[in-house]
Amino acid sequence: MAKLLLNLRGVLEDEADDVRAMLDRARIEYYETPPSIWGISAGGIYVKDNSDVPEAKRLMAQYQSQRRARVRAEQEAAMRDGTAETFGTVLRNEPVRVVLTIIAIAFLLGLVALPAVLLRG
């Protein structure tokens, strides 16, 4: 019976490609399910053979550890260089998106508070 190794919800394409390549190098058979049309399932990468699951999980843990270290190093380097994305840079680059997001948040907070306001008065 196949076991889920990686749920693809929120996974960047380069990370999924790395996992596929890792499984190919280790000669672990796997298959991938696509995301559903309605967004209920994001898809996943499954290991076909149960005997390969421990090795796949070990490789996955090793890969995630290496990726975490690399991404953190890249983020720290960007912070040192001043090229890291901050709220200020997003506001300068996409002011309309930021303003619309703030309006949407205020609207949703108003909807949440509306029942309390109506019951009070």
C-alpha cells in the first residue's frame, strides 16, 4: 500500500522537483497525484512500496534539514545585504495591493464585530 511522503499544498515547485530527483537517485518508486479541480486536495507524492518508506522518510528528513539551512542562510544574507523583502518594500512596490488588503481586513473585522454591535444596541 502506498504511503504519502509529501503533501504538495504550499510546496514550491523547485522543492517538489528536488524531492522527485532525490527519490529517483535512491531508486525509490513513487507516484504523484495532481491537485483536485476544486482545490480540495493539493496532490501529493506517494512511495509505492512500504519497504521503501523508512528510507524515503530518512532521505526526506535529510533533505529538509539541508534545505532549511540553505534557505535560512540565503535569508540572513539578504537581510545583511538589505535585499530582503520587508513591509516597506512591499508597500513601495505594490501600494494598491497593500491598501486593498488593509481594506479587506478592516471589512472582515467589521463583519465579525457586527453581531456584537447589533446585539448591544
